[in-house]
Amino acid sequence: MIGLKRTTEKNLMVFSGRAYPALAEEVADALGTQLVPTDMRDFANGEIYARFNESVRGCDAFVIQSHAAPINQWVMEQLIMVDALKRASAKRITVVLPFYGYARQDKKHRGREPISARLVADMFRTAGADRLICVDLHSAQIQGYFDGPVDHLMAMPILSEYVASHYDGESLAVVSPDAGRIRVAEQWSQRLDGAPLAFIHKTRDITQHNEAVANRVVGEVAGRTCILVDDMIDTAGTICKAADALLADGAASVIIAATHAVLSGPAVDRLKNSAAREVIVTNTLPVPEDRQFDKLTTLSIAPLISRAIREVFEDGSVTSLFEGRA
């Protein structure tokens, strides 16, 4: 009787869509591997085709795609890649979402509205995803939308370490752009040696997207360098109004720190002409050269994502990346 050779060797393979290959290449390089060559193209009517140029049977697949604009195209492309991996017998498929599209549509504000963040999670599960890795979701509840493990990574350690090293010696205050993100501001405060907290009281018309009014500052900011923290900057209207409100309340200067640089429409002009001294973001989303400006500092999220992928691949603990940290 001829014995069958049994192998338990695991095979990590990293895949990238076309939305932001530079970030995926940086992650793969940090893992000591290369992106799997993939044939990706569009048909004349806009349909997307994907085929991997290497066998993926039995592999531990990590599919990286940040949902940059145009979001619908890149979400669909990633879904198709996941489906192709499932049908090619990948052993486990992890979807890596540095920026999770539709995350702001996480609940119903009015009747007859969708919960699109849940729909995106359901689509990935249906396509064949076993696990998600995300960075700074708009709300933590989205983790519960996916029927499987979700690793929620935090960019705050990267951003706060930069602030601590570059603004050492200055009298700092941590400011949340609204009352709903005060918990995140508290975590920032703990990392910045107990810097005092403040928040901007604002109102928002739920019938108007990307619009809010910064009404007043709640907390003591006079004479301090204010670190205005948020998860994303989209059109930058709200964050720039908040910076103006802080300076009007006596702040010495304002530093904006956010994970996701969406930078839609008038955002760049608003930030360039804003009262902010510096705008610090991570590279979860691509910022084209023509959208960059002197005040903008971009920090790499790739080391964090690569460490998380390594922990998942080795069946370790992603939580351990943040142990001992607020």
C-alpha cells in the first residue's frame, strides 16, 4: 500500500485590486513576499474580469483593496476577486479593507433608508470571505455586521506617536469634532500624557450630506495647541469649521489628525486655506500628487496591516498589537 504524503505547510498569498496597488505592495514587502500576479481588466460595458496567474489552491489568501473613489467599482472588483479565490479552492480568504466603503451608512436616520454598511458586509460573506481586517471603522458596531471574525485595527498609535514626538513641549489639548467621538479623544489624551479634553458642539441636518455647523467649543483650549482628531476627512467642511471655532475660543494653534484622507471635492482648497497648522493622515487611501499640499503629512499604515496579517496567518492574536495601549 502506497502511503499518501500529507503536508501541513501553510501558504500565505497576498492579492491586490487596482484601487491602490502601492499600499498593497508596501504591505507585501513588509511581509517578505510579493503580490500574486493577477489579470484584471474591464469589458467594454464596464464589467470586471479577474484571474490569478498562479495556483491558489489551499492558500491563506489576503485580498487588499481600499475603497477609494469610484467606490462602487472597487467594491465590486474586490468581491469578484474573493469569488475567484473561493472557486479556485483557497483555504481561507481574508478581505483587507484599509478603508471600508459605505461605513457612514451604518444605521437608519430616517424611514426608508438602507443600512449600506451591513449590505457590504453581507456581500463579502456571500462572495466567500472568511474574515475581515479593517482600519478605524466609522463606528465599532460594523464589526457585528459580518458573520465571521473582524479584526479592527487602530491608527491612533501611529498618529499619536507622531504628534507626541513633533509637538513635545507644547501645551496640548485633544479635541473631538463632536460629542459622539469623545471616547476616541479620551484614548488620545491617555497617549499624550493626560492632555485635557474638549469637543465641538455641532448640529447636522440629516437631509444634507457632508454638512454640519460647529456651534461652540466645550472645554478649555485657550493658549493650547489643539489636536483635532477624527476618523476621516471628506470634504473638510466640518473639520475646518471646527478649527476656526477653536482659534476663536483662544487656541494657540490647531493640528488636524485623521486616519482616512478621503479629500473629496473642495477638501484640498479648504485645508490649504484653513487655520490648521498641520494636517496628519495615514495612507489608507491614495492621495494623488495633485491633491497633496504643504500642510499635509502622510504616515504609512502598511506596517500595522502587515503585522495584523502575520498574526492572522500564524493564528496569533491581533489584539496583542494593541495590548498595553488605550
